Amino acid sequence: MTDRAEEVQRVLDAIDALAANESPASRAKQLVELLDEVQVRVRRERQAAVREMHQGGMTYRQIAAELDISFGRVRQILAEETEPSEGAS
């Protein structure tokens, strides 16, 4: 298993452990909070990666082709406001 696959498996295991012995309401609340945090972090990292590609000389169309997304989606990603790093809710 690659290092990346092992990291992903550790995250999945942590999600499973998070829900152990919890009521459905508590589990749902914890998972909603986790999902919100993960979405913020993934968006931030995606935006940084796309910005690096653009600053490295790639056009929006080249980035779109490389990532298999639309030109308009590249524009949206680069135009998104960066979310606060801590305490986002």
C-alpha cells in the first residue's frame, strides 16, 4: 500500500472510530462538523494547487484540460474567497 493510500485508510479508520458507541444524533453532529472542516480544507488546498499551476505559466484552458474540469470551473476556483484557516463554521 502506498503512503497516500495508508493516509487515506487512517482517515477512514478515524471516521469509523469517531462514531463508535455514540448515539445517532451525536454521530450525525460530529460527522457534519467533520465534513464541514474537510470541505474547507480541501477547497483551500485545491485553490492553492490551481493557483500554483496558473502562476507557473499554465492558462486556464490548460489547467482545465489537465484537471478534466471546465474552463469556467477553473475561473470559479481561482475567484473563490479563501476561507478563514481556523474557526470556520
